[in-house]
Amino acid sequence: MYYGRAAQIPMDILQHSLSPSLLSCYYISSKGIVMLYNHMETVMSRKLLTLSLTATLMGGTAYADTPQVAVDIAPVHSLVARVMDGVGMPDLIIQPGASPHEYSLRPSEAAALQNSDLVFWIGPDLTPWLTDTIETLAKDASVASLLDLDGTVQLDFRESALFEAHDHDDHDDHDDHDDHDDHDDHDDHDDHDDHDDHDDHDAHDGTAAHDKHDHDDHDPHAWLSPKNAMTWLNVIAGQLSAVDPDNAGAYFANAAAGRTEIDLLIGEVTATLDGVRGGSFIVFHDAYQYFEMDFNFPASGAISVSDASDPSPARITEIRDRIAQQGIDCVLAEPQFNPDLIATVLDGTDAQTGILDPLGSDLEPGSSLYPELIRNLSTVLASCM
């Protein structure tokens, strides 16, 4: 960050402010403070002199422009906001309560992408429609697809309605980003060309349905792993520092503080869930396996494979049989989906119900949203068992 030192206006100028040959301009820019002298043939206006003197007396400090940052969903926006705390605020592209699978950009959101220096998003596995939009509107920005970064734990989709006990040791695991020094290879993700199968989507209108998954794709709900979030904080700090080195110290200090906060959150959530371990639950759609893995708290099944498609009658029958046979304690809905479907699944059972929200749609966007989101998941689970 640049801190300019105020230049002093000579006393003879102040004493003869209406005379020719005066200070013509006291120019303050975001890069610094420059005093220009010349020999004017006209009298300098009192207004300009007053502005110049005021700037001098206030110390004349100017700050470098902070980068313009656009972020796809609220949980990731929260992490970026934590790293930018005290420096700036990122723009949120997909508003709370909206589905990331289908979304039409507002003009202000399109402008945020167009003006961005940096874009952070989960990646095309979550929002395939956003691929073309980023390439079109944010073509000059550095783009970080968090799901594809080294250090991100990736899990494959679970296709069946019922989940058996399984070991996540075979997940795609990459080295953790404890080292802040090597993030340059993520500054420009030209690998968007690998997603040409999404080119038929309108750039401003998401219409992708996730009822069928390419088996090479990964479950995109990776933000529900606090361990992934801790890795991403370092990556975010590295990316921001690359475009705004003057604030690198603040970014990495904030990332370190954020990691500490999430580490404490993991302990808090673990303690909450310890009281109900052994309980069983079924989720509305299979979005929570990253949370399940981090806290060793597995779900027994999912009503729908995706939040973008309705389950088949056969799948609903499978789920109802599992509830009856295993005495499932809790069936969890989500705020934006039809409650009648949950009622159909629960009919004739003793299972309790609750509402999980993987996106924090009822939370205020900002740096506190992410820990509140994770905390809420554990609270709902514990109260439903």
C-alpha cells in the first residue's frame, strides 16, 4: 500500500494567494501525491487553494486501489471476505436463496464480473453455465476454480439412493497449501476450454440440470469441508497478493486468523455431533458428503441425487424402506424444495425432520457466513436426532 507524504505549500504562496505565478495544482491520485508548480498568468481560484490546503493539513495520505473481486456463491464469498477484511469487499454473483444451477445474472452482477481483477468460483461442476459468462465478461481477470486447485479434497458423486459405510481414503487428495509461496500457477485458468460441452448454455441464464453426472466429474459441494476451506484461505490470500502486493501482509494475516477460527469451529462442531453419534439421517439431496467425511458422521441416504431433479418413484420406495427397516432418526429437507416430497417419504414413520441449508441462504453475506453455515449444519443434525 502506498502512503504519500503531504507536500508543504510555501508560505509566500499562502500569503499571496491572489497573486500571479502561484501554485497551479495540488494533484492527488491513488498512486501518490504530486505538487505541480508553474507560472500562471491567471489568479488561482480560492476553491482550489482551499482544497489544496485541506489535503495538506489532513496529511495527504492516499491508498492504492484494492482489486475488484467477484465470487460465485455465498460460502466462498464469505471466505474471500475474511481474507479481504479491512482492505475491501468482494462482489457476490449468485445471491442467497438462488440455486447455483439455474441463475440469470442481474446487470449489476454482470458488471461486477466485467470489472473484476479476480474471480473465485467452485468451478463448472457446480455452475456450468457460468463458464461462458466468465470467459466473456471477465476475460481479463485471473480466475481460480477452487475445486480444481491442488490441495482441494475431491469426492466422487454417490449415485445410489442408499449409502453404505464406506472409506473416503480413496478420494482425490492434494498437498495442503500451508506454503504461501507457490500459487502463481493458478493465476490464469485457461483450462476453461476443457468444458466445451457446456457451450450451448446462454451466458447469462443457467439451465444446466445435474440429474445425470459425468463419472469423471466430482461432487462440487466441497465448501462443506472446513478442511478445504482452510486450504482455500491460503490460496485466496496468494491470489490477492499477486494482484495487490501492497496488501499482501494483510491478506496472509487474515487468512491465518481465518484458519485458526475454522480450526476452533471444527472442535466446536465435533463436540456438538459427539452427543448424537450413532444416530442416523437421510438428506434431501446428496450435497453433504464433504461435511460427513470431515466429521465422520455419515448419512444413510439421499432422497434425490441432485437438487435439480426429482427422485424417481423407485428411489422414494428405496428410501422409505430404509427408514422403516433401520429406524432412521431424521429426514432432512432443504429450504427451497417441495415439503410435500418430504411428507411422502416420512408418511407412516417415526422419523423426525429438520432443514439443512448447504448455501446459507438465510444468512447475511459476509465473513461470518461460513462459520455460521457449518455451525448450523451441526446444530440442525443434533436437534433432529
